[in-house]
Amino acid sequence: MALVGPHDRPVVVASKPFGESYILAEMFAQLLEARGLRVDRRVGLGATAVAYGALRTGAIDVYPEYTGTGLLVIVGDPPQSDPRAVFARVFTVCRDRDGTRWLPPLGFENTYAVAVRRATADSLHLATLSDLARVGGRLRAGFTADFIGRADGLPGLAQHYGLHLRDVHALAPAVKYQALAAGAVDVIDGYSTDGLIARYDLTVLSDDRHFFPPYEAAAVVSAALQRDDPRAVAALTELSGLIDVGRMRDLNRRLEVDGAPVATIAHDALTALGLLGADATARTTPAREGVLAYIAAERGRLVALTVRHLFLVAVSLAAAMLVAVPAGLLLASAPRRGELAIRAVGLVQTIPGIALLAFMLPIIGIGIWPALVALFLYSLYPILRNTYTGVRDADPGAVDAAQALGMTPGQVLGYVRLPLAAPVIMAGIRTAAVIDVGTATLAAFIGAGGLGEPIVAGLALSDTRMILSGAIPAALLALVVDALLALVERRLR
Amino acid sequence: MNDPASLRAEDLSKRFGTAVALDHISITVPAGECLALIGESGSGKTTLLRSLNRMVEPDSGTVYVDERPTRDVDPVALRRRMGYVPQDGGLLPHWRVRRNVGLVPWLAGDHASGARADEALRLVGMDPAVYAERWPSELSGGQRQRVAIARALAARPGILLLDEPFGALDAITRAELHDMFLQLHAELGMTAVLVTHDIREAIVLADEIAVVHAGRVEQQTTPQLLLAAPATPYVAALLARAGVT
């Protein structure tokens, strides 16, 4: 029954790196598969800029987004509170500007929620955000970086309610609930559909002065998909209006609290909605085992991810060597300009990985190319610096004597400077390789695969086991690569 | 063996930024003789030596080898015809002794550069069977200088330039190398220019001595005449300070 779309290509389904986005994307994917379409999953894309950028450039075909995020981040408007006006605005701007299309909303809102421990709420009599503003000076907050930076997050909230907190810490989404439960902070931001709100027995403070804009979830599809495969768009539209907030919170709880696999949750949800045919078979659910058992069970996939990881490192490192070693030799012959040029390259090193990926998104999109380019850029500096220093500082007495005895400049470079600098250059390559193995985990944020994939997914799903299944092999890989290159370096001495 | 060549520097000047290293300086070395350039640090003696093989290009003036201006000769070709021994030996640390010593014949495309190296090692009193396969780091300071001299002589150049070659050695080793140098010079008859700050060394090794001061030659003459008749107060003071008068 495998029907094939008019253009025989898989529909690329993506998500952002948090649980709800994974569930919705998986529901999109399974629904498309049930309608006979091939699907390619690119889940866990870094941030709104990465995911929407990928959609706009056609690197992905569909991902779940929220109208409020669309209004503020994608359109760039100030917050406003009428849900219908917001949807109309993002729909129109995205269609006219980018050719993308917001399908009718899925049926629930997932707005920001500000939560405190029940005990805090009771002792300070907190029920609303206005109450929080009254006692804010006594409380420590742990907010996601996203929330701290966005106009519809902390800055707007502080202004709207006159809220001043004692401290504000930036916390990763994966740890903020634990931080709140452990008493490290008193206030966190969350999403109104978070399953963890129930698990940790938290009180969500109501938005009594209507600050948070509406965040209706919807599938957003690319121009390419609308053109190539209207049946896929039609299939995705089947979900519109079917998922209410109670159902979404249930699904999130199954993921965040019960630890059920995303595929199972999505399958069950689609079945319950009557969207899957009777022949659709449930996916098997592996029980929650230990890390090692998990790694053993997933070893096939992990081996493939390790191979992909090594590929990313090897290709980017080889390219960096081809560029940085000759460049270092060239610069060493003009030390003053050389030093400046190398410092400029060193600046690349200070750009955080995810930011570098975001910069490149409009130019080269997502997937393996931008990952290779980013890793290449990160590898340049250590190799360039060591080549330059090694060649410039190579035993001056030996270099001078070689020249004075009649070696040509090329012979001095090839027979004296370069061999004497080889161990230093190799040390630079080794440093670059180890940095690369670590940085390559970020490639998962832009859908390039590698061992970052389980790490990103594990962080999003609060699944330590999954995080470790990527982190442990990545660490081992770094050690192995370092040890192998150390052997090469020793042979060069 | 290349014939010993005559060497003449005429009216050389060289500035490094504002510092004057050579100030219209001239020297002459007849073929087969050994000239010692003696002077304090910063006198310009090393710059003068390095002008001879174009490791330094003077701002003005001319160097002649066998009365032919060196500026007409490719510097690389020129240097291959001149042996060079720096103070620290300047051996390539990643090459064994034999390869180091055979360097210049090898550069010249001599397929027997290994054999040339072994001959040169014997000249400086080092048994190739013992030393040829060693790394420079496995040699003593005196052995290293012997190897450096062997390397400078391996292609049998007509001219040998030495930049304080014995300066860093202990007194006993230095005396041994002095004897060896005298013997080599007598045997091979090459023209030699030796930079040193040790006037006793100059007296022992050189046919003539040029006292260099502030980028000029104060006096060039034989050791005997220098001792007998210092031409300037500076030369007299230098000799007095060294206690050789």
C-alpha cells in the first residue's frame, strides 16, 4: 500500500529540542506515514531561528511552532493578546514574505507559565503574578535563557507587573524543575502544558493582568511541500483542532513523568484520535532499563551515530589541515601580519557553537554542510597557531646554519623548519581533533546527526540514560582519537 | 679540493635601523691565509663575516671572491662554495651526524655524500664507525664543533667562515680544537675568516688579525706586528686588557 507522492521524496519532519515538540513532530511523521508518505525525521533543531530558518530555505518541510513565537521571533512584532489577530498576522506575514504556511492551529495553547513550589505559594500567599510582584525582592528565579531574553518573557513581564526579583539565574530547560524542587531557586518559567508541573506539585501563578501573548500550536509547512506534495499538507491538516490542552498535558506527562518513548506516545495519541487505520501496529515499548542495557539495546543506532560523528570530525579536520598548515607556513614568513591574521582567526573560537551555526543558517541551511563548515572553522585556530609558532620558532641556530651552508629558502622550509615544527603542528592537530569530537555533538542541533543526537533528545526529554548513551561514546571517542594522534606525534619526535 | 680563493671586502657599510654596524669597512684576505676578526660585542665583526657569504646584504660596498664581485653570484651558489661554522655548531637536530656532515655535497647533488661525510669526519678526528650514526644531541660540545667543522669542509670549499667556533668550549677542549684547526689549515690550505673575541686565539690561529671597532678596522696586520706596534690607542688598550703585551 506504499503510495508514492507526486514528487518521490521524503517529507522532512522536524522539531525543536523539547518534549512537546518531539511528540507533535512524531505525530506528524506517523500520520504522514499512515497516509503512505515517506518521512525523514530531523528532530531537535537548535532554536526557533534554526528551525524556522530551515523551513524557510526548504531544508525541512514541517515542524510544530507556536503563534506567539511566530509573532515575536519570526515576524518581529511586539506582543499582543488577541489569539485570532496573532494567528492572522503570522499567517499573512509568513505566507507573503517566506512562502511558508501556518496550518490551522492544533487546538491547544502552550503559553509561558511562571511556577513556584506549593509551599512557597502557601507561605507567601501567592496565586497570581501580581502577588509575585509584591514579594519578588525576596525570591530567586531560575529562568531559561530564552525567557530572560525575549520581549514576551522576563523583560516584558517585569515591566508589565513591576516585578523585581532578588536574583535571576539562567538555567537549561532540562534542569530547572529539579533546581526548583531542590530549593536552589524559588521561581521558574515553564510552559502551561508541561507534564512536570504536576509531577513536582507546583503552583502556576495566573496571568491576572493578561501579559503573556497567546501561544497556539500549529504545524508550519514549507513552500516546497505545498508545491511538491499537497497530499502531505492535507494529511497534516487532519490534526487541526483535535488536540486540546488536557490531551497535550497528558501526552507530555507520559513523556516527562512516565518516560514512555515518543514513538509510542504519538502512536497511541493518533490511534485515540481515530487517525490511524486498523492495520497500524503499535511500536514495541522498551522498558526503562539502566544506561548500559539501554546502550546495548541501542547499539546498532549508536554505532551508526558514532560513524557519522567520526565522519564529521575526520572531514572537517582534514579540510582544516589542508588550509591551516599552508596558511601557517605562509604567515610565518611575515610575522607581523601573521600574528594579526592568527588573532583574527582566533576570534572564531570565541563564538559559541550554537551561535556560529545560527549565523550560517541563512547561508548554508541545515544538515551536514553547515556542521562541517562550523567544525572546520573551530579546527583552524589550533592548527594555524601551532604551525605558525612551530615554524617561526624552529631551532634558530639550525635554520641559520642551513641557510648559510647554501640551502634555498624552500629547502630550509622543507628540510629544516617543517620537520622541526612537525611535533608542534601535530600537537595542534591533536588539540583540534579533541575539540572537534566535543563540538560535533552540537551538530545534532542542525540535523547533521552524530552522537549529539541522543544528547539533544535526552536533554529535551529529561532522559539521563539517553544523554549518557551519546555522551559516553563521545567521551570515549575523544580519548581514543587523542591517544591515536599522540602515537603519531611521538613518531614525529 | 677547490683552490683557495682570495677574499676582499671594499668599503662596506650597513645600518640596522639607526645602529651603524659597518662603517666604510675594508679587509683583504690573500688566498690560503687565515684572517681573524677580533673585537668586542657589537663591533660589527659578525656582520662583516656574514656580509662575505651574503647572509647580510651591505647597504653599500662590494665583496670580491677572486676579484669577482659576489653580488653577481647567486647567494645560494656562493654559500655552497664557502664553509660556515657557527658558535653553537648549528647542527640540524633531526639529522644524524653523517647526514649533517654530508649536507653540502648532498645539496650539490653528489650521490656519494655519505662517503664525503665520512672522509670529512676523519679529517676532524672523529671515527665515522663510532659517530656517523649518532644524533647531534648525543655529542659533547667539542664533538659538536668538530662535526660542524667537518660539515663546513665536506665539499672542500676554497673559503671557510667561522663565527666564534670555539667560544663556548672549555679551555682544554678549545686547545685541542685549536691544534686540529691549525693542522687542517696547513693540510687543506683553504682561505679562512675567523671571528673571535679572544685575542690569544687569534694570535695562535691567524696569519693576520683585523681589529674591528665601531664598524671600522682599526688595524690589520700580522700578530707579531700587532703586538709590537699597536696602530691606535684602542688597539693598545685592547692588547693591554687581554694581558698579551
